[in-house]
Amino acid sequence: MNTQELTALLDRLRAEPHESEWLEFKHDRFEPRALGEYVSALANAACLLGRPRAYLVFGIEDGTHAVLGTRFDPGAETVKDKDSKGNQLLPLWLSRHLQPNTGYEIHPFEYQGRRVVLFEIHPAYDRPVEFDGTAYIRDGSSKTELRKYPQKARQIWSRQIDWSAEVCERATLDDLDPAALAKARLEYKTKFPGKAAAVDTWDDATFLNKTKLTTRGRVTQAALLLLGREESSTLLAPAVARMSWILKNDRNEEQDYAHFGPPFLLNVDQVLARIRNLTVRELPDGTLFPVEISQYDPWVIREALHNCIAHQDYGLRGRINIVETPNGLILRNMGSFLPGSVETVIQQDAPLEVYRNPLLAEVMVNLNMIDTQGGGIKRMFLKQRRRFFPLPDYDLSEPQRVKVEIQGRILDERYTRLLMANTDLDLFTIMLLDKVQKRRPITPEEHRRLKGGKLVEGRYPSIVVAGKVAAAVGEKARHIRDRGLDSQHYEALVLALIQEHQPVTREDIDRLLMDKLPEVLDDEQKQNRIHYLLGKLTKKGRIRNAGSRKFSRWVLITD
């Protein structure tokens, strides 16, 4: 905001009859921790009251609202940080200790001939804002801990503020890109051909209001993301509107990169143009004639990238990353996966009930960018299945990040392709077996489902696909390697080794068995299996350790 806008805003704030939950006046006193607590309290209060912003103003007297001025200079203040063991500038220190940091702007300016400092604080949304692990709230004009008001805490957790629908106060229609606006009109008419004639009669202001990209002529955050000029991304601060494409080689070394900001409606095509969608040759089963097929289905890539845009948590200030490797694409966006699991999305036919950015998602559907809300992810899986390419891999291990990997070539094992072609299993079951074959963890409940259908063998979590599934896809040999042999076989090998070369060390036994144990086990699990096997032979009275616990010397026990 410029000085004129800030002056008008402070005039309105001083006209308030008294301080309130969303408004605090201070004269000149500054204490870092108290400031952090005030930012937390005001952000949470603004959320509860439905205010677009809360304000903390230095240089104004509480009660009288007289203009006193202040010497407080946030940009020059430093704070000793206990974690970094050094001094940090106050704004950085505050940002590090606020979680989540929904954002604030600091505005020093001259007002009625005196210097004032105005903190413009963004409201909390979907969770309370904490300072150093504690959430605060305003009770009238007093600051206190939120835990004393559990009902208010619950209201904040349940209140879903749509960041994308918020009006960007500093933006005007001039901040929108004309080419992006023209593209939006074209896509809207493609999506709704029955409205095409009417759309042609609408001016830009009418079109934007009709599509909800503006609210009574005021530009929303969603409009700036999709249609904003490149330089308009600064108006969205502290949110980050950025997509980064990164090319890596097989040694994980960065080879090339490019960054893209608004307008996302146009720049998604720029990102896709960077991705090398090579042609691969595939030899279908039962034929000697190879076919050529692209590495990626363009619709799948576009849908995955559009989902990143629609479901990004812009309050976390992260960028959308698209990493291209020789094996495939990895897309990451900030924010938790609201459905909880991909399996939930695949199994349910109904769209999601909760969206992180409802307006943004709705507009992207209307502009022909993403599929009908809730159906895009399942359609991605079905398209990959029809192409006999590996299914998308979703990694939800990080609480505030979603990662999806799309394979760019047929895996050597060909397991998923053969499984889909030679069985009548449903898509969800194929997903679970695909995880098992790729050594990915599954939940106990998912294991019970597969075990009940006699589709897996072994003791959870070290399970393998069952023999009948392996036979159906021509992977009988691999099935035996994964499952391993029975205990008597391994016992006989150990006894033969000791009888021929006693005494033998544990290292000798490891060298004998490590490459013969089930491939589904990692090295630590194999070591534990050998330890169990030696203990079992010892209890049977077949072998004993003639050395020490640290330096074992295994020999046979003879009668």
C-alpha cells in the first residue's frame, strides 16, 4: 500500500471506538516475545471474527488514539535466537517462531507529521497460529493463551477460510494479463458451449464477475494466480506463486532449470514444453512387431500439475516443483493430502467434501484446466492402466507436502503391466499388489485384504505376492526368490558349511546365506533371520559357539 492508502486505513482504525480483538494500539514500547504473542493472538482473533486482516499499530496512544509517533524500527531491530545461537533481524525471527506463519506486512510511514509503524496481520485458517509452540487469543483487549478457551480453538480448527477467494486489496484489473484473459474466455466457452454467445457480449469486468474471479469488481487471489501479469506475483506476498522445472541426470545432478510465475493459465503450457516426452518402443506380448508410444500421456501430466496448483497450501510459502529424471517425473506441492490416502480417492465415487482452495478449484474446472472435482486422480490411474505403464506413486510421508511420481518408461520387471493384462483384479487391489512388488509399505488393514484374497504370502510386513498371482504374470522364479525357501533348507546349508570347514565365523555364515535369503528382506532383516536360524540350531543341540559372543566360532555338537 502507498502512503495515501495507509493514511486512509489508519484514519479508519483510529475512528474505532476502542481496541478490540482484531485491533491493538501501542505507543513506543517494544519487546520481541510480546510482539510474537500479539501477532499470534491477533491472527487467531481475525479468523474467529471473519476479518480479512488484524492490525497492531505503534505510535498511537491506547484509549485516546492520539498520534504520538514511535522510534520503533522493526527492520533494524535484532533478536538473539536461542536455536541459531546468533542475532537475527526481527522480521526473520518472528517468521521462524510463528507456526504456521499465515503472513504479515510491516508498514512504517509518516502520519500527521509523526512516524508510525503498522503491522497488517493475516488471519489464521484451518489451525491456530502459534508463537513458540503456544497459541494466543484476544479476550476483549487482553491477550491470553488460547488453551483457556477450547471452544474458540475448535472453531479455528473447523473454520475453513478460502485463501484463493480472498480479495487482493492492492490489485486492479490492470494487473491481469490480456493474453491470459483471452485464453480464459476461450476455455470457458469450450467448457460451456451453450454460453458462448452470451460470453461474447460480456466485457472483461462482467466476464470476471460471472466466473467469480472477481468479487464485485475486486480481484481475488485466484485471479492473480491464473490470470495475473508476471510482476503481479508480488501482490500475493507472503504467498509464493512459483512453479519450478528442474532437469536431473541419473546421478541426481541438476542439468537445467526454469521458473514460472503467473499467469498459471498460460505458463502451465510453458512448463509442459520443457518436459521431454520421448518416444519409446514397446514389444507387446504375442507379437513380433514393436509399437511406438510416448513416455507420458499429456493429459496425465497436465492433470497432475493442475492438481498441484489447485491444492497447494499457499500459506506455507513453498513453490511447486517439477523434477524430471531419466526414469520419470516427480511433482511436489505444499500442503497435506486432504483425502488422507490415495486409496480413499480411488475407492470412493463421490467427489471430496472439503477443498483447500474451493474457489480456485471451481474456477479451474470452469476454465477446462482440471477434471470434474474429485475425479482427476482416479482417471490418471485408469489412463496409466490402459497404457500398461506403472501406476502413479503418491508419497504422503511428509505431513505438509504431497509428492507424486509418474514413471516415464516400462519397468524391467513388467510386473504391473502383466498383472493388469492377465488378471481380472480391480484397480484398488492392483494398486496394493503394485506396492508389494515395489517393496512399498502397506497398512495392516490393506494386508488383511490381500491376505484374505490369498494374494500375498509371508509374515507382515515382510510379505510377497502369492504363488497364484506370480504364476498369472509369468513371475514364478521371482516369486520363489522373494518368498525364500523353507527353514530346513537354510539349516542344511549351515550344517554342511560347519561340517566341512569348522570352526566357522558369523561372517562365513553371512556370506553363505545373505544372497540366498528372500529378496523382499533388507540387509538388517536378513541378519536378524540368520541370528534366529543359529539360535534355533543351538536349541536343537546341533551346533554351539566355541568362541566368544563378539568373535564367534561355530562348531558341530557330536555325541
